[in-house]
Amino acid sequence: MAKTVEELASRWFPGKKLGDAEHRVLQSTAARRPLARDQNRHIADHAGFGERLADAIARIGGSWSFILSFLAFLLVWTLANTWLLTRDAFDPYPFIFLNLVLSMLAAIQAPVIMMSQNRQTERDRLDAAHDYEVNLKAEIEIMALHEKMDALRQSEIVAMHSEVRAIAERLERLETLMTGRKTAE
């Protein structure tokens, strides 16, 4: 029952020009092999050092533990420079050095987080394309199962029809035999 991709394409997509996704689905259907794969592992295997670093920085920078620890750092900084080191404060009240540090941190962190978001968007696109392929294959498999069930039902109906015909012929013979005996008596 092995079919080629062209046969399957003419059956399930008549008159439609197939894209790469449809072609991959039909190839896996013809070969009777699964189409699903672990997208996370595939993406992780192909990620470079910079991409992994951007993801780690975004994961840490967007966590509550980072926000709370950074808030604690800012409180310690301001308390140390306002009350503890009143005369010898290394960054007195307008906290110019702290502003510089925060600006540099924001200047570095924002593009890194954007890189991570772009990577996540690409991952979402790949996931959506993979979901489409898996759903399309499932739909094709379900339609094929429906066809098999219809063919089975049709063959059973034909078999039952021939059995009913044979029974009807036997009944007719019995009836002619019975009517022949009644007339002979």
C-alpha cells in the first residue's frame, strides 16, 4: 500500500501547488514515519553562544529575584551615601555615579533583551510551522482512516448483499418445492 508523494498530493491536494511544509508532510506520510520532533531540543542544539547568553540575561533580568535584589542594592547604595558616609560619601546626594551605572546597565540590557525577544519570536514561528505540519499530517491520516472504514463498510455491504441474494434464492427454491408438493397432494 506504499504510495508516492505525487499520488498522495493528487489525492489530498488536487490542483493545489504544494509548499515545502506540505511536501514534508506527504513524504512522512508516504514513508509512514512520524513528523513530530522536539522543537526545543532542535533550537537549543543550533543556538550560538551569543543567543544562549542573551536568553540567560533576559531570563535573569526579567525575574523577581533580580528586581528585588537590584532594589536592595539601590537601597544600600542610597543609605550608604546618605547616612553612613555623610562626610566621605563617594557618590553624594544627586547620585550622579549611580545614574551613570544605571544608564549603562539599561543601555546594555535593553538590546540584549530585544535580541532574546527576537529569538523567541523566531522560535514561535518555528513552533507554529511545526504545529501546522503535524496538524496537516493528522488530518490526512484521519481522512485516510475514513476512506479505509468506508471501503470496509462497502465490502461488508456487498458481502451481505450477496448473502441476502443467496438466502432469497434458497427461499424461492423452498417455496417452489412447497407449492409443488401442495399441488401434487
